[in-house]
Amino acid sequence: MSFRSRLLSVMLAVVVFSLTVTGGAFLRVVYQDALAKGEHDLDVGVNVLQQILDERGQQLRSNVAILADDFGFKSAVATQDTDTLRTVLANHGDRAGADMVLLSDLSDNLLASSHHPAGNALPFTDLLEQARLEGAGVDVIVEAGQPYEFVLLPVRAPNLIGWVGMGFLIDEPLIEEIHTLTRLDISVITQPSGDTPSYLVSSRRGLANQVEVPDTNAITNDPDYLTRELALNEAGPQQTLALVQVSRASLLAAYRNLQWQLLAIVGLILLLTTAAAAWSARSMSLPLTRLTDAARRIGLGQRLETIGVSPRGEIGLLAGTLLSMQADIDERERTLLHRSRHDPLTDLPNRSSAQECITALIGQGQPFSLLRLAIDRFRDINDTFGYALGDRALVTLAQRLANLPSSDFQAFRLSDNEFLLLVHNVALPDGWEDRLLNDLSDPIELDASPFRPSLSAGEAHSPAHGEDAHLLLRRADIALETARRQRSPWQCYQPGQDEQHFRQLTLIRDLQEAARESQLWMAYQPKIDASTGRVCQFEALMRWQHPSLGFIPPDEFITLAERSGNIRLLTRWMIDSVCHQLAEWRRAGQPHSVAINLSAEDVIDPQLGQHLLSVLDHYGLDVEQLSLEVTESAVMQDPALANRCLNELRQAGLTVAIDDFGTGYSSLAQLKQLPVAALKIDKSFVMSLDTQPDDVVIVRSTIELGHRLGLRVIAEGVETAAIAAMLCEFGCDELQGYLIAKPLPGHEVATWLAHYRPRDILPLA
């Protein structure tokens, strides 16, 4: 939507809202005033009706009182002269204008009545009861479907000798008289007890006598009328009500007319407002439209000298600001372009620039080499000297790279401590790589302390190693990683390293699914007591049968798991799998003990002990059925934390052994402090024990050292009977190796135990 349309819409919306709110409030006041007037008229009508009925009742009571005090009438009542009584009642009723007269004796039987046969019981028992209690009864009664205002008084001579009553008919002439006087609709309804109500008389046309309605609420809550109720009788078998009503249509007639008039006025105002708003919007939006077009053209990169608007006022100021902004944008784009293609710390071109440059050289068909450089142990530099000094080392190295001959070399910064040197294929002298690394490794002054950076480099060539920027960078990175692993300063990419790299990525990716898809399984290799030949424990060894790559050696995938952060996932799976197997053996009557291997990450995991105990408890196993084996190198990564965690495991009742002893870098002082119960001599010293005298010295010394420290000594890699005999002679406590058994699946252990004979292994007496 254009600015003009939005401005016009806003102006019209404001006007419409204002008119709607004002008109709505005005109409609401008129509406409420009309209804309030109707309510007031109803109150007046009820008062008029009540007053008329009261006056008629008072008049009727006076006439009845005169008749009851007449001596001749009392005499006739006393003698029960029926003819005389009938004549007197009729004459007196005519003079009083009564529509109904009656006389009863003390037994409540009618002596004479204008509407009932003589001898019948007095029909108005509630009225009679009221007269007895109060001395007179005045109420509205319904007789033969017609309402009467009736008065019943006692006849005394001087004692009570009877009851005389007269009633006025509440008929249509009376109702019409009140209707004419108040201009309100009057209706009289009755509702017998437990029956449906009906109209007796009404000034509303179309409501005939005795018309039944569903209930009283349908009358009093008529949505077309405002209604007031007036109870005409206080007691009796049926309730009689007078309804005073006024039509809503008549009350709101003026309101309806006002609505149409107001609607016409609003329409006219909207028409005029639309025309005025359209003119105002056009005059205001035209300069803005020109400014918008100018801003769009500036955004597209077009240069503008002037903008066709008046230079005066805010519009002129905005036009000048746009022209000034145009110059600022040009400068900012140059700055942003430089920042997007250069590293903010060293100001060397970044990875994006390197990829573009490599792609351009490939497109030109020019051969070149990529040298990917990294500072070794850069994290230690930051930890030792601080990040500010670490940044200074990076800047210094970047300056050295940038100062190389620009025609031969082009330097880039790829990441935190990695740089890229693009070497054009020119005739460089032999040994230039070594000289380059020596020059780059000159000491750097960091906080008055000279620091000599150690660099590793990976090399890739184009087109020999690829003709794609991403492929060449990746292969240079593979060569760099190879140099780091081999602790070599320089490595060139070799064909086939890509496949090894992809294999590692595949294994790291598939490790997380291996446990869930039952690709991993546990093998168990027995350990025997060197003195008795009895099987004392099994070592749990993890195996992986990959669905496409086949059997994966444990050394390969466990190393990858440690590097990728998945080792704790494998450890949790191994613990659960081993405990499940122990529980199965226990149910089969074979309560074996199993040793599991822990990685460096596991040794410093403070949650490991709690997890081990919870799994053992879940399977109902004893702590003695599980022991732990930890390598020296794992302990030495963080000796203090490892010692604390191992102590917690030992206090929980788990036995700990040092695995691959002799291949790490632990000192005797550290070994003495560790809460271990056994040493396991690495198989590299055991497998050639019968042919290498040096290994004999190492093994014999290790066994003696372990015993002096109060530790059991286990030898792994026992593959010949001669080696087993030598170990027994040296006093080794336990043996493990292929001579005894290869690692077995859990379900084959029972079969192997059934056929195992210690005398076949050891020279037992």
C-alpha cells in the first residue's frame, strides 16, 4: 500500500472512529432516556391504577357498610326471609352500582346471591377468612373468568348473624378508561395454583379473555413491552395480577428516526472528509514519493546530484540528508567489503578471500600450492600469557607472513591459530620449507619474555591434489592433522588420506547409533590364578561389527570416541551390558566377576560412581562382582581429579587396577597415592618375555615392585606355555592371554568353563 493510501486510510479511520464513538454515545443516551421515560410512565400508571382501585374499593365498602347497618335488612337476615333478602340485595346493589351481591348465614351458606344458587357454600373462603380476622374482607376475586373487586362485611344484630358482600366488575370499559387516562396498556391475568396463567381482560388488542400463555414470565418478560406488575389479591387459590405495559416500539420511535438522520449526517461528513483527506494526502505524499524514489535509486547504487523537491522545510532537509547519506553509504560499503574479506585482528584476508582466490587460480589453470599453518599448543599460550598476549603473537606471525615476497606468497588467516599460505609455483630453492618455518618461529617478545612459537604445516598442490577450493583446503587440513599426530613440523598430503579421514568421520557419526542398533557387543576374556589355575575373573572387551565397514578394532573406535566426546556414551552402554550379562550368569548359578576398562574421561567423571552403583542395584548385583581397570595415561591427564574420583569409587566398594602398566609416565610417588589394588603389566613386555632379556628384567621388577606395594600383579598377553611358566616362577598373581582363551561372547563362557582344564595351561604339581 502506498504512503498516500495509508495516509488517506489513517485520516478516514480517525474520522470514522470519532463519528462512531460520538454517534454511538449520543444514540445510547437517547436510547436510555427513552427507556427511562417508559419506566417513569409505568410507575405513574401503576400508581393511577392502584388509586382508582382503592377509591372504588372504599366506595364499595361504604355501600356495603350502609346495607349491613340497615335495620330492615338485619331483620330480614334474622328471619331469613329469602324473598325480602333477594329484593333488598338487588335494590341496594343497583343503587351502589355493584355487579355482584351475596348474603350468607353463620354456616357460610348462601341465603341470596346474584351469581350463585341459594343454599350453596360461600365460594370465597379466603376472603371470608380475611373478614373474620380483620373485621372486613377487601380483595380481587375471579368468578366465571371475570375479575371483581369484592368487599365482604359482617352483619351484626348485635351479634354476628351473617355476611354480606358486593363486588365491582373489573371489565374492559374500566381498563379502557385507565388506558385512555395513562396511555398505557393494562391487562389483568390470573394464575390458578399449579395451572397455566391466562388473560382476564386487557387493553391490548388481540388478547381475548381466557387466552392461555405458557407461564407468567412469558407475559411479564415480553421483549416487545416494558412491564410493571401489581398484585390485585393477597391470598387465594389463584393469583391475580394487573400488568401495566408500554410498547418498546412506541418509546423508541423517535430514536429510530434519529438513527436514520444521524446516519445521513455521518455519510455526508464522510464524503466531505474523504475529498479533503484525498487532497491533503496527495499534497503531502508527492514530495515523499520523490524522496522515496531517490532513496530507492541510491539503494540501487545510482548516484544523484539533486532531488526534485523544494529545498525549504523538513522535506528539503530530508533531501539534503539523503544526498549526504549517499556519500556515507559509499564509504561504509568500502569498509564493510574490506571487513568481510579480512580478519579483524590481523587484517589478513580471511577464509572467504582464500576460497575466492583459489577458485580464480583454478579457473585460470595456474598451478599453485597451499600451505596450512597452525601454532602448536596455542591454548597453552593463552592460558600462560593471557589472551591479549596471545593475540599479539597472532598479529606478529601474521605480519611475518604478510612481509613475505608478495609475488611468490599470499597469506590468509583461516581460524583462531591457523593460517594459509598460497605459494605460486615459481622456482623456489630446495629446503625453502625449513627456512620458512625457522623464520616464522623466531622468538616473539611476550610481556618481556621471549616466546618461540612451534608451528606445524600441511601441504597440498593444485592440480595434483584436486581442482576445487574446498577439496584442496580440506586435504591441506588433513596433511596438517597428520603432522600434528606424528609430531612432525611438515607433512604433504598423500593419496588415500582422504579415505582414512572419511572413514574416521563415518565411524564418529555411526558411534551414536551403534549401541541402539546392536552393532556393539561385549567379549569376555578370562583371568586365571597363577598358582591354582582357577578362573578368578573376566575382562570385558568391547567389540564393534559395523554393517558396512565390518569389524572395527577397539583401539580405533575407542580413540575416535574419546576425540569426539562420545566415550561416556559408550561407557554407559558397556556398564549396562556387562551388568545385564552378570545378572544372567547369576540366574544360571554362575556368579562371575568382571573387570571393565575406563577411559580418561570416565576417570574424571564425578557422576560415574553413582551411576555404577545404581546399575548394580538395578540388576541386583554385589559390588564385588565388578572391578575397574584404568590406564596410567588416563590417570596422568589430571592426577589430582583422577585420584579424588578413584577414591570415591574405592570407598563405594569397587576394586581398581592400573592397566597397561609400564607404558605411561606415572611416578612411584603418584602410584603410591592411587587407591589401586592391582597392577596389570602391558602385553608389550609379556609377549616376548622368553626371547627378550630386557623384558625379563622389566617384568620381574614390576612384579616385585607391585608385591612390595601390597598390590596383586596381573600379566596380559600370555600366549605360550613357556611364558606362563616364567611368570609363575616370577611370582605373578594372575595370567590373561590367548594361551588361556580368546575373548568369548557371553553365551559361550559357560561352555568354555565346562571344558577348561588348568593342567593344560600351567605346570601344576
